Amino acid sequence: MIKHAKKQRGFTLIELMIVIAIIGILAAVAIPAYQDYIARSQVSEPISLMGGMKSTVAEWFANEGSWPTLGTNINVTSAGKYTSGITISASSTTAPGSITLTATMRPTGVNVNLASQQINLLSTDGGGSWTCSAATTLAKYLPNSCR
């Protein structure tokens, strides 16, 4: 009588453990990268909101010779899904003073590293040129134009 070898069916426990280990390694790399991607996209909102304000503020300064105040002199969008608000602060009401637009991220509903962080957009020449800066926690999420 000839014995026939049994055909192997399915996977062994070792093979399944290897697959699970590979998936775990991939997830450990992918999840932080995805979180950084999400944070960068959330930071783009206040940058965009302040970008829309730059020309309005500069035009106001060119026409009036003084810096505007938010809500009183100019009506612009100053809040969004991830941005709780934008404030305008001027060191002086006229040139050569500087003006700073400060966007504050929402305390909840954003990446944990962004909660309540601030981004500044500064002009010292009547709105001709602008530089942006942020707290050290937020700096790595800023767009390349702000670094």
C-alpha cells in the first residue's frame, strides 16, 4: 500500500505571524508620516487666511496712511475650520511702524501639536513684504515659503 502525502492547506502560524509583523512595521512608519501630512494641511488654512488679508491691509495703509483694525476698518475672514481667529497688531499706527497678523489655531479639532499655537505674519514696510514665523512646535509644519 502506498501512502500519499497530505496536501498542506492554509498558512502556518509562523507565516501568519511574519505577515502581522510586516504590517505592524509598515503601520509604525506610515501613521506618523500621515499625522505630519494632516498637520501641514491644517497649518495651510491660517496661512491662506492671512494671505488674503495681506493685500487688504497693505491697500488700507497705502490709502489711509495708518494700519487698519480688524472688524472696525476692514471686513475679512478671520476664522476657519482650524483657525480660531486672526488678530492685527501694529507697533505704531503709521510708518515706519510694523504690523503683525497673528493667527491662532483652534484648541481642539486639530493635530495635537498645533492646538492653540500661533503663526505670525509681519510687515515692516507698509505691507510691501511679509515674513512669517511660528512657535518652535509649529515651525516644522509651516509651508516652505515660511521657513
